[in-house]
Amino acid sequence: AKLAGTDLSFSDLSGSDLSGANVSGAMLTRVLLVETKLAGADLTKAMFDRADLSKADLSGAKAQKVELHRANLSGANLANADLSKAELGRAKLSAADLTNTILERAYLARVYLRTAKLAGTDLTDAELYLADLRGADLSTVKGLVADQLKNTCGDATTKLPAGVTPPADWPCVRSEEEDEED
């Protein structure tokens, strides 16, 4: 499907098969894409602000500079996707599969990564301001350095790559109210 540059905001496309579709530059604000197949799709510079992509398949998607502010990606498959320079502020990624996903230079402020699968994920120069990493297994991520962990929320159960030390101010205690806002 060729959906490049279209405005599909507030649509319900849940369960659709858009595998390999060109959605680059499209506007998809508050769109419902629950369990939608977007495997291998071109999502470059598309805007999915507050979209619901829970349990969607975005594996292998080309999604550089995609905007996913406050998007729900819970249980989504993003394995092998390229989200370099993506904007994911306050996105929900609980139980998301980010195996071998490229998040180089991505904006991940206040992202919930506690139960995400992160094996081989590239976090080179990613912005992790107040990201919730409590209990996350980051032991095999690529490009993560201790400096990126400043102002993140982690604890003793957060597994870090060899040679990366946690900040002195861990554990981070976030209020339940703040968790609910995210």
C-alpha cells in the first residue's frame, strides 16, 4: 500500500496487513493499529503521536526519524527495525521485542523499558532521560555508556553491559502518579 504523506489520524486500522507499505511522512495521530502487520514497512518520518500500536508487528521496519510520542507499543514486535533518530518520548514499550533494533540517537525520554526484550539493541547516543530501566536486561545492548544512565530510573535488578556502571543515585523512586501519567 502507498500511504506516504497521507493523513490517517483518528482512524482504526487495527488488524490490517500493511506489511511492506510505504507510510513515510504520513500523519497517524491517535490512530488505532492494534495487532496491525507493518513488517518491513517504510515508516520514515511518519507521525504516530499517541497512536495505539500494541501487539503490532513492526519487525524489520524502516523507521528513521519516526515520531512515536506517547505511543502505546506494548507487546509490539520491533525486532530488527531501524528506529535511528526516532522520537519515542513517553512511549510505552512494556513487553515489546526490541531485539537487534537500531535506536541510535533516538529520543527515549520517560520511556518504560522494564519488560522489553533488548538483546542486541543499539542504544548508541540514545537519550534516556528518566527512562524506566528498573529490572531491564541491558546486558547485551550495544553502544550504551555510563553517561547515558544519568537521570534514568534503574535499580539492583537492572542488568548492565560489562564495563558499564550504574549511577550513584540508583535506585530511582518514581511516584505511582508519575507512572500513571506515562
